[in-house]
Amino acid sequence: MGKLNRTRTQRVGSLTVDGKDDTMQAVGVVAEYNPFHNGHRYHLQRARAVTGADVVIAVMSGNFVQRGEAAIFNKWQRTSEALHNGADLVVELPFHWAVQPAHLFAQGALSLLSAMQVPTLVFGAEHEQTDFAALAHATVNDSQAFKTFNETYATLFNAQLESQTGFRLDQPNDILGYGYAVANAKLSSPLRLVPVARVGSEYHDVQMNPRGFSSATAIRQTVLGHQRGVNVAANVPSETFADIRHLTPLKGWSPTMWSLLRHTLLMMPIASLHQIYQMSEGLDYRLKEAAETQAKWDDFLAAIKTKRYTYSRLQRVCLYALVHALDDEMIPGQTDYLRLLGFTSAGQQYLNAHKKTFGLPIVTRFDQTLKKKTLNLDYRAGMLYEMLSGQAQDFRRDPIRIDNK
């Protein structure tokens, strides 16, 4: 950790920051922390170690994650877990980036890190020796195959990429790594991309790992099944385990969330439903018909599934409908900002040194103006999560501070 020199006090919005050290070096990571586990702590440690950085900046999804589900714990709880285990700054990835396919999720995260002048991104990968930058420059032919609907676009694209490069892009972290490389190539000042090997269980493994590196999927399923024994404690930091023991976790699509969606689909006119972001022609009728006939979420999801759409795509569209996300609200990069969720003393120091040259405005306090304009979509998503959890999300919430001096 770099030396923390106190010299003066300044303000960032409603945030007081003290100290100044413009020599501090930062490294960025991108995560959902759903929930924060030992593998995430290892990732933060490796990011600091391989770069020698003084500050680790995490861009984290808010209350809803990339697959279109509610996070098991809210963004403030997950921020606190991260700050206690290696992160120095946690910035929220806005809804219009966070609940998107991998390539847009990656684009949004890198755009925020670039705006914060972070020179390096360290990300986990199943095949860390892969030259993701070279892979991203491979030309994928827009063949006739892409105009058929007997497979999802992702399946068709990956088949084309494999035929031209020999690399099979079918692992979650590798897919994100590819997305980071594609997005990075579009930046005016690209970051250095450093992949590190993913450790422990595979991403979708539902079995708990006795060595303490279980997947977030396995931990979520165990927690939601109320099996909160020693296996969970061995796989997460103490702060996460305390939250698991004392807080009520949310299921990705809870019965309450499904009931709200079903009501929305039944009440909304088809013309209005068609205006929802990514609501392709025909899908609106399919969702409405299934909402009329299916009483349970799993049955509804099975009823709307086709070869053309992945489950993740369908869940995202359902979430868009639930928060009434329209095309003009989901335009990438149109209304970006840096929503600060928490920081350590070192993170505070970095803010003081660099905030004046950040490429995006810093948001530290939610107010009525932001609610009505820049952060309106995030406000609606926050209110939905608040309705589901009973926990206040935006108003009267200041960034979390962890003193690590």
C-alpha cells in the first residue's frame, strides 16, 4: 500500500476527502460479487500483486446482474464485503450497462475505468494464456448462418469464431475477456489487459468445493436452500458469512418479482410492451400469452424459450419490462457517471489526487435532480429492489468508508 500523506481537505460532491498523492497507481477489476467469495478475494489480491498497484478499483454491478436477476444481497452489502477484502474503491456499473450481454457489460465497465484513468484491468479467465487482444481482432464473417433462427446468435457467432481462430469461446470468464478486448480496442487510451487464472470450481459448478473456492452459483444455491453450514463458511470471507447468517438473501427471480412481472405483462398494452428495450417483434406477444397461461416463473420461462433466445436474454428482457426500460434509456454511454458506493483510506487518497481529471462526473449523494434525470433508470431499478427486500437503496445512503490506515 502506498504512503498516505495528509495535506489538506477537499470536497467531491458531498464527499469529504483528505490527503494528496498523485503518484498512487491503480488497477481495475470488474465483478458482480453475487455474493463475494474466496475466489473474488484471491482475484483482488492477484490484481494488486501482478501490477504492484496501490489502489484496486472495482466496477461492480448494482442490485441487478448481467443475467437479468436480482443480486442475492444489495449493492451496499456487497460493497462492504469487497472493501473489507482487498478493494479500495467500488463504483457502480449503471443499470444500462450492467444488465446487458457480455460485450456491452464489458464496454461499460472499461469506459468507467478509462474515465478514472485506470491503466490496467486484471480479469479472471479459464484460459489465461490466450491472447485475447489478437482474438478480438479476428474477423468473423457475417455469413448466411447469422440470418437463421435455429440457434442463438451467441452460438452462431462462437462457431464462426472457432472455425476461423481455432479457439472455442464457451467459458464465461473467457467470453468476458473477449468482450474486454473488443471494448478496449475502441478506447482512445486503451488499458493494459492482464488475465489471471481462475481458481477452484468452474463458473456454473453447483457443488461446493471442499478446498474453499466454490463458484458463486454453488454458494447461492446453498444459501437459498438454507444449507448455511460449515461448507459455506469455508468458501467466503467472514464478512460475507456474517451477511449470510444475519440477512435475508434474495432469489434471482423470487415469487414476488415474478408476480410483479406477470401483472405488468397482463396490464400493459401490446403497443407499450413493444417499446421496451430489446423487445423484438413477436416476443411481446409471446410474453403476454405466457403470462396469461402460466402461474409459476419456471413454467413461464420454459413457455417463452425458443432456440433463438438464450435464457439470459429472456430474463434481461423480462427485467427491462419490469422497470419499463425504453430504448433511449439504454443507449450505451449516453448518460454515464461514476456512482461511488464505497472506499478505503487509500481509495479516498486516490480520489483526492485524480478526481479533477476524471472523464465523468462523480455521484456520491442521490438527490431529486438525479432521480428525475441522469439516474432515473437506476432509481427505478433501486426502488424495485427496495420493494423486494425492504431495504432502502438510494436516498439517504452515503458511500461506505473503511479506514485501512
